[in-house]
Amino acid sequence: MENFFKNWLFDPTVGKIIAAIVGILIISVVVRFFQRSLSRYIKDPDTRYRARKFLTFIGYALGIMFLASVFSDRLGGLHVALGIAGAGVAFALQEVITSIAGWVAVSFAHFYKTGDRIQLAGIKGDVIDIGILRTTLMECGEWVMGDQYSGRIVRVANNFVFKEPVFNYSADFPFLWDEISVPVKFGSDQQLTREILGRVAHEVVGDYVAYAKETWKEMVKKYKIEDESVEPMVTMMANENWMEFTLRYVIDYKKRRSTKDKIFTRIIEELDRTEGRVAIASTSTDINLVGTPPFDVRFGEKTKEARE
């Protein structure tokens, strides 16, 4: 028994296994130490998240390289077999490989980052995690009206960044243009209507305009794009039923629904104060059910011709 343990302890293969385990443990401890130290040196949450993901990737890479160096003498005869098997595995795992390529593209080409609201593979939501294979979204919309969370967490393969357009609601320009349409009766004061809509817009979203202007200037410098106005704008068109006034404005992409509620509320309040000078139009339909006219049926005596 004593000789068995001696032979086992001095077996080169056992020594390599022990060295591999110790090396992996050391790499794991070092990576975890640096990950926990990030909060002391990096205050920005997004940068800290990316650094933590990068350290995890470095840890995996170091672990694989260390294992390959420890067992390198036993892998020499497997090169040809591994090459053939690798070709088959690459074909079978092409979705996985393209997802990893998608992760590299997302990480370095700035498609999106954690915290952004995007639409990927037809799914809209906020990015809460970017993994090597999948991007995790907190879904918005679907059966929920507006841009509210539905409560579902969706994981989308990273390779969709190569297959479909990626809509980013909060990348370089963290605002959206939104519109509100108000139908107004013919005969209402058009100028007063324009003044009310413009005044309400500046009251509710005026604070966003100054910041939106500065951000849009940076967009114009960075991209070949025209210098669009971010000021609230009121336009009007008429149809056979009413005059339709449209208010266009910029708003924070996460506050679209709540802002629309505030604007509509203030517009209704202001229109009520006009004492009928501006009236909201509506469609009403009266349905009159016409009854069947009465039948006057009389049974008289038979005529002389009939009796004969």
C-alpha cells in the first residue's frame, strides 16, 4: 500500500492534474480579487460592468492557455484528430460562433451597452446584461400599452446584430420625437389653438429643449445629418370633419407616455378656459330604427262578382 501511494504521488500525470487544479484556483482568486477592487477605482457603473466582463473573459482565456501548456506533451498526437473534429464542431456550432462574433462586435463597435433601450430581433426592451452568447433584455410593450415594462426577461442571441437592424433609442441622441394630434371643430380660433399647444409644450418639455440642442449639435458634428429643429412645433391640416392640429416635440425616451399624459391634461384644461372659442371635435352617430309601417287589412263581404 505504501508503494502504491508513492507511485501515485510521483506519477507525472497526477502531478500535472494537481498543478492544473492549483493553477486554475490561483487564476480564479486573482480574477475575483481584481473584480472586487473595481468599485474602488471605477465609479461609473457602465465602465465598471464592462471591466468586470473583460476580466472574466481574461480569466477564461488564461485558464485555457494554462491547461494547454500543462498538458501540451499529451496533445501532440491529437493535432490531426482535433483538426478534423474542429471542422465538424465549427459547422455544428456556427450559431454559437457567430454569437461570439456578435458579442465582439457589440463590445467594440458600440452597437449598444447596458442600460440602452433597443429593439433587437423584433423585441424591444432595456439591455440589462450582455453575455458572450446572448443579450438579456427587460421587455417593453407587447400586451402593455406604451413603453412600460411587461415583466418578461428575454435573452436574444448576439448573432442577430448581423441578421437584422438594431434600433437604439438612447445611443448618441437620448431623445425621441413624439407627436400629439388634437381634432378641433371648424369655426374655432386657429391662432388661439396654436398658442395653447405651443405654450403647453414649452411648459411641459421646455427643460429638455436646451439639452437636446446641445446633444443634437454633437450629432451634426459626428454624422452627416441635417440640422433638425428640436423646438416644439405645431402644424395643422383639415379634413371633411375637423381641423387636426399636431404638436411635435422632443422627449426623454423613457418618459414618453408620462409626458404625453401631462401634455394632454394641460391641453384639455387650457381649452376649457377658452369658453367655447376652441372646441374639440368628435364623431357622433345617431342610429334611428325605422319600424315597419302598419298594415290595414279589412275583411269585407264578397263582391257580387265573387258570389256569382
